[in-house]
Amino acid sequence: MSRKCDLCGKHTVFGNKVSHAKNHSRRSWRPNLVNVKTKLDGTVQTIKVCTRCLKGGKVLKHIA
């Protein structure tokens, strides 16, 4: 199960956590993903969408 937005492709990014003493340790930034039921091509599907796409109106929630 990938941590990737199905609309914009935003995914986990890796980098360094840097302390005040300039010590480096690896860390990751994960996108804020939400499972949303939406209507695509006439069928109801559940897709993973980042909250920025959801807030921006790129996908509409399906109401049963």
C-alpha cells in the first residue's frame, strides 16, 4: 500500500533532521492522505487523496 496521492502524486520525502548541534539523522515527511469515496467514470471508488487536493476541490466526495 503506497503512501501516494492518486491525483497529484504527492508521496513520502526523505531528508535529514538537523539538531541545534548540527547532528544529522534521517527522517521522513509523509503526506496527509485521506481515503475518499468518489464517483469516477460512473462507478464509486475509494481513492487516497491528500488534503490539499481535497480542500482545493480537485475531487468531490460521493454522498450515498
